[in-house]
Amino acid sequence: MLTPYLMYIKLGLVAAIVAAVYFFGHHQGYQGEHDKFVTFQAKVTALGHAQAAKVKAIESANQTLKEKYDAENKRLEHDNLDLAMQLLNSRTRGSYLPKAAPASKRPDAACFNRLQLESAIRSLDAGVQSLITKGDTAIIGLNAARGWAQNH
């Protein structure tokens, strides 16, 4: 009768040893994989922080460049508007129409109303100058965009 009990005890010990080896090995395998995952996660986090720092530096450089181009555009547009106003004012100081010929016997009998024609020409000149100024402003913006593109 002792033999079957010893047999069960031996079987129990063998089963306990097998279970211990299995669970110990399983735990070691899990721990190894977990350590690899933690290392991988740390590397990814470090790369993410490094990339975020690069992006921040690039954004800062872009912002500085944008501010530089914006200031240059503003200065050029201001200078352009000043020049346009100077040109317009220089033309409006005098008359657009020449004075009546001194030899004409009746300058008031001309085919046009001098004041209305002068006003129409001034209005046309101001309108054309406005279009030219807008075109110049667009060209300034386009040149700034080209400069921006060349710096990237």
C-alpha cells in the first residue's frame, strides 16, 4: 500500500517541478519581452521629443523668416504708396489740359467743357494710378512668396 502513495507523491513532486519550471520560464519570458517593450517605448518617446524639438526649431525659424518678409513687404508697400501719391500729386498741381492758345479768338467756344474734361481726366488718372498701385502691391507679395519658396 505504500507504493501507490509513494507513486502519487512522486507524481505530485514531478508535477510540481514541471509546473515550477513552466511558470518560472513563462515569467522570465514575459519579463524579457516586457523589458524589450519598455526599452522600445523609451526609444520612441525620446525620438518623439527630439522630433518635436526639431519641429519647434523649424517653426521658430519659419516665424522669424515670415516676420522678416512681412516687414519687408510692409516697407515696400508703404514706399510704393508714397511714390504713387507723389506722382499723382505732381500731376495734379497743374492742369492736365494745356492753356488755350493765345491766338484763339474764342477759347470758350471749344468743343468741350474745360472743367468737366479736367475733372474726368483727373478721375481717370486716379483710377489708373490705383490699379497700378494694386498691381505693384501684388507683385511685391508675389516676390515675397518666391523668396520664401527659395529659402525652403
